[in-house]
Amino acid sequence: MAAAYDLAVIGAGPAGAAAAATAARAGLAVALVDRARFPRDKLCGGGVTGRARRALAAVFGPLPAALFLDCARVRLVAGDRLLGEVADAPPLSLTMRRDFDAALRAAALAAGADDLAGRRPAALDPASGRIAFEDGGSLAAALVIGADGANSFVARSLWGRAFDPARIGFALEVEAPRPGPAEDDAVEVDLAAAAWGYGWAFPKPRSMTLGVGGLHPANPDLRGRLAAYLARHGATGAGRVRGAFVPAGAVRRVPGRGRVLVAGDAAGLVDPVTGEGIAWAVISGAAAGRAVAAALADGRPERALPAYGRALAPVRAELFRANLLRRLVYPGPLRGRFASLLARQPRLQRRYLALLAGEIDYADIRAASLLRIALRLVAGRG
């Protein structure tokens, strides 16, 4: 017979761990499913913003300090051009996803979720909540949360495909040796490394993550762009290149169907300007877990999705504003002007870095300020 659960969470990354921990603490029987065994690697720059740290603390409590390298020095460049360097920027924490995700998953299991790692789902019946596995086993759950990333099995089960690759981003990155012992602890953002995107150099405790990413159809030669970026950092041949789709700018209008909810990347909750996904993953995962717990407590599982959708409304509004800003600063003719504007205005640099670090929201940027920036860019006075 299939094992029976109140909730099955598919995907044990930040969104899935947050959902499982939240629901398990509410007294639900939770299965935490992931096709991988942990620890496992995942393509991600590993930037953990202030927004993400606050969300993590709210769901998981204190996390080991050894997971993070805190950086307050940020360098903004456009290819070989230095736009600005800020030594006291809003701090950004850098982490290795292999260790970070394993710690969050362990916390979810400690909260009471059952460990179903290493089991690959083969089929999902959204109407019944039954999940069949490739190993021949199965389980049934009153509700299901899909937190299984940009290529979500759950999303494909609901809608036929996870996302339209022509509308989302794609990223490539390598893990390279550090240039020297603490030689360069600056976070670098390269605004010219990719079209409708950027490049990043993120220092880690034992390595440096170097990557480029942008809108997929706008970057047919992303490997060439990565090679050029690695060459600028003296990291040619540094390590294995990993690639992944990034569902930036593709927020789902309805985050699920029936008794199935989607969270994190599976719901398209990625900032289209900064690429931040961890904060929204944790926030959405916890919201999904709370919605499930409340619906089952009322004996009305069908109420989970509407309640979750309402909880996500502020997140969707924030990412909608981010998408508007992306259309202002990323198009080809305006991109160079925006870089010049950043180079000339330290105050604008700090606002941009505050967004990058999750210290302010897009809602905090007044419409009048955006209009002034837009007029300068269109007039070519960047």
C-alpha cells in the first residue's frame, strides 16, 4: 500500500525545506522528497541577501556561521571598465549551496519531516495527490508542494512544461580557486558580461564562484561570454562548467492547481534584476506550508491554494516592479547609459547595491526617481 501523508513536498532545497519544516512544526505528517541524495551540488552564485537571512532566521532559527562568508565590499564593472567600488556596502553573505541546502534539509528533518531523499518521482496525479516513484514505490498525500526548481517535475505534471525557455534566463558558472588567501574578498558584478543579465564573482570560504547569466534567447553564445569572463579573472580552465535555467521574470499567476502548490523557482519567484531566488524560495515555501496547515486544520484542503495565492500577492507585486526596472536598465541601447549613470552617481550605486543585498525593496524606490532615471537614459545623459 502507498504510504499516506498530510503533505508531500517534492524538492528539498530552500523552498522545500522551509515548507516541510513549517508544516511539520504545525503537526502535519510530511514527506520530504528529492531525487538527489544530500549533500548535492547546485548551480547558484550562493548570494544570501539580508532579506534571505531574515527569512531564514524566521523559519529555521540561527544557522551555523561557518556556512557564510560576509562581504561588504562590492565592485561594479562593465567589462574592463570600473564603475565603482564600495567598501562599506550593505553586506551580502556568500554560501556554498552544497553545505547550505544540506543544513536546511537537516533542519526540516529535525522538525519532523520524513526523509525520502534519493527517490525520483515518475508520476503525479494532481487530483489524488498520489506520487509514483521510479523504484516502484508510491505515496499519497492530501496536499502536494512542488519546490523542485526551474525544471520542476511538479510543474511539468500540472502544465506540460515547467517554463518557456524563450522567456526565462540561463546561467553558466564554475567554481574556481581563490586568487590567494583572502586576497580579494570583494563581490563583483559585471553589467556587461551577458545580455539582459550580468556576470558575478562571489568569494567563498575556500573558492570563488564565477558565472554569467542572462535572458536565454539573448545569449546564444553564453559559453563564449563565460570564457571571456573567466579569462579576465585569470581562471581559464578553472573547473567544470555547470548550466541551469533561471526562471526570472516568469512569476506564475496562479501558483499551483487544485491540491498542488508550487514554490520557489518552480513558481518563477526569481528577481529579474538581481537574480535573487533564495529569499523568495524560503518566503514562499514557508507561506505554502502555513497555507497547507491551515487548510487541513479546517478540513478543507481545497482552501490551501487560494490562501497561498493571497499570501504571495506582495511577493508577486515586488517581482512585477522588478520586471519593470529590468526593462529600463537591460535593453541594449540603454545598458551602456545605465552603466555610465552608475559610474557618475555614487548615490545611485548605493541604491543599486541595497537592492542587490535585499536591504530595500523595489517598492521603496519612488516613481519620481525611476522617471528621472528613465528620462536621463532615453536622453542619452547616462
